[in-house]
Amino acid sequence: MHLLNADLHSHSTVSDGTLSPEAVAARAHGNGVSLWALTDHDEVGGQHRARDAALALGMDYVTGVEISVTFAGQTVHIVGLGFDPDHPALVQGLADTRGGRERRAREMADGLARVGIPGAYEGALKYVGNPDLISRTHFARYLVEQGICQETHEVFRRYLTEGKPGYVEHRWARLADAVSWIRQAGGEAVIAHPARYDFSPNEEYALFTDFKALGGVGVEVVTGSHTVAEYQRYADMAKEFGLLASRGSDFHDPAESHTDLGTLPDLPGAVTPIWDVLTDRIVKA
């Protein structure tokens, strides 16, 4: 077993989490995390704050981001780890990726208004502040606040998935772009929570094949939305494709998230951890 308590997937108020980077750092540290990464969606604006907070607590830190890409008609997330957060190619690429969020959000609000839920765009903005970073999660929190649903997962099921009134498809970056931005900035690319995608076996195989060919190096094996069986499935996929294994809670909020920071089981013993190749990029406390 790989006993390092590394949590390399989490979110703050810089994207769609509900805690500040400093508060996420404190929660990670309080739960025994020894190596942490903040991986906000399509945004590196919290990286310096997260690093400083981690070091002040005595916790090692590695830079992180979660990039939205479109692959085979679906949204897939690619985590970047261990990069320069100020690298121009990465910063510009993320800015371009964020650019379509406001338009998409207004179309989502129009769809919700047509089924009797007015003011959803303005309501969602209360939870984000920056239209460039608005997401479905912010709409879900607003609908819970309004008493339309009991919790955010119910909002997604009833209103924000394909075929529902508030769903709007968005084409994100290409897989090749996301991996390239991460690599140009000196980082390593990781497929996030692969079990969450609704791919056929052939489509999933194509994702892993293309990702590896583009220079991707890792896959999240142990993550908050995976089952025990999926830990083993993606450990086997990591071995088949020669990928390193990552571990992260995908923490967003103390009440909403499936899994708290630092509480996941260890990686299976048969895989090689992603942090083995990040040693020169981990900032030591």
C-alpha cells in the first residue's frame, strides 16, 4: 500500500468550492493530509494563496488545476499537477476556456425560466461573484437555497443534465490543448475521476490511448466518486496504459461532497503513485 496521505484534487471559492483556499488548506491539514493540491476548475488564481497557506501549516504543496475538455461529445476533466502557475501558455489557455461560461450560464438561466424558475443567473452569481467562473454547481446551490430541491445532486438530476431544462452543452478545450498547456508549464497531466464519464468501452479506450499519446502520464485511481471496485478497475487501467496513479477527494464543500479531504483509502499496492515523478516540484514545508 502507498501510505502517503496525498489529496491532489480539491476546490475553493476561486472556482466552485465554498471555502477559501486558506480554509481548504486548514481542513486538509486537520484531516492529516501531508501532500495537498488545490485544483480549481480552469483557474490558477488561488495557487499562491494555497501554497502559502499549506506551508504555514507545515503541509507540502504541489500546484494543481482541473481543465475542462470536450472528448467524444462529453465533458472530461484533466488535472494538471506540478506546473508553473504563471506560465503564459497555461494562463492564456485557461482564460480562453473560461470565456464561454457566462454565455452558457445565461442560456441555462433562460431554460430554467421557461419552466418557472426566474432569476437563476443572478441567483447563481451570488455564489461565485465572477461570471467567468460560473458553473452548474452555482445554479444548483441557488435552487437549493430557493427550496426547489433538497440538495445539489437532486438539482443536477432534475434540471442540469442532458435533456433537462437547464442543460446547455458547451464545447471546452480539446484534449490535446489541455495536455499541451500543462506540459508547456512543466507539469504532469492526469485523467480526473474516469468512472464518472458515460463512455462506451471503446470510447474510454480511445480516451486513454489518445491521452497517453499526447503525453499524459496519470489517472485518478482513488477519488471521491469512485467505488471500491472502480479503484481496482482503474488501477488495472493504469497498469495497462503505463500510467501513474493519483489520489484526490474532489472536495468542494463540507456538506455537498461525497468524500472529505484526506479520508480516502490508500492507493492499491500494484500502481506507481503520481507523486513519485513530482518530487522536484513539490514545495516542502
